[in-house]
Amino acid sequence: MRTEKHNAYPKSSAIDARFAALARMGEVIFHARDAGSIWGITNANTLHTTLSRYVRTGLLFRLQNGLYAIKPPYELEALLIGAKAIHGYCYVSTETVLSRAGIIQQQVPHITFVSAVSRQFTLAGHRFRARRLKNLYLFNETGIVREGTVRIASPARAIADMLYFNPHYHFDASAQIDWTAVNRLQAEIGYPITNRKSL
């Protein structure tokens, strides 16, 4: 008499196929909905159970509700974590870029993004802040470059962004800024032109 053991766990070949599909997607961090789409799992409960099982067995790492990674959090780039958590068009700008460029000297306690939403959050040991920018300006990619899968503002774009949010913002290295280039960027984006040459 043949007996079959009921096993809710997929066979290793099915697991291999699922993770091969994730690899083809080219994303280290992904949303549950993305996984469900590429795995063909349409039932939310089935998807949740599958992802939870993979987390328990160490195949995946849960960063927050609905956000997973194929690497442990300490191996992930902070900029990528923030961009994925925002889950929409965004780019690194303002204080983070200005600090890296030496334009401001103060300690920046969070990684700063510009996006369609305004929020502050902590994830995987990193603090993030997103400033909300009107779509008219947000999707204008003048002065924005890609580093891998993350968009990052040039220093001139970060200055223009900061002046849009706070026209009286103090830049520690103001004398080193090419204000003509900043004004040119402001005009291309559609921002108000800020005359700082006399300050």
C-alpha cells in the first residue's frame, strides 16, 4: 500500500525556479506584490505563507511589512533600502548630497530623498527622510544621475532642491558654489531663481 505524505512545502526544484526568477528580475530588495507577480501567486494568503516560510528558513529576509530582500540587512546599501521603502519615483538629494560634497558641514542624522510623499522612517538601522516635491519638478531629471538602481542628485541639483524647500537655507561652503550653474538648473527645472551671489 502506497502512502503519500502531505507536504505543503514546495519541492526544492520549485524553490530553485522561484529564486531564479527573482534573480532574473535583478532586484536585491523587492515588494511582496512583485514576487507574487513573477511567481504567479495571485492569492494573498498563499503569497504571505510562502514568503513567511522562506523567511523562517533563511532564504529571504523581511525588512518590513511587504518588503523583502535576498540578502541580510547588514549587506544591503542604505540608499537602496530607502528608495525601495519609499516605493515610488524618488532620488537622493538635499542634505545627504550636500554633506557628501562638503557644501554643508553639520552631521546629517538621516538619508534624505525627494519624492511624491513626505515621510520619515527608520528601517534596517538607518534613518530616512523624504521631502515631497510637486510632480512638475519631481520628474524633471535635470541634474539627476543613476548609481546602480538608485537616482542621486548632483550637488547643483541638491542645492536647487534645497533652495526650493527653503530659500534661506545656509550653505557652509557658499563661496565654493557655482551659482551660475545652480541658477541655470533652477531655470531648467522651473524653480524660482534664487540670487545668492550677493549673500
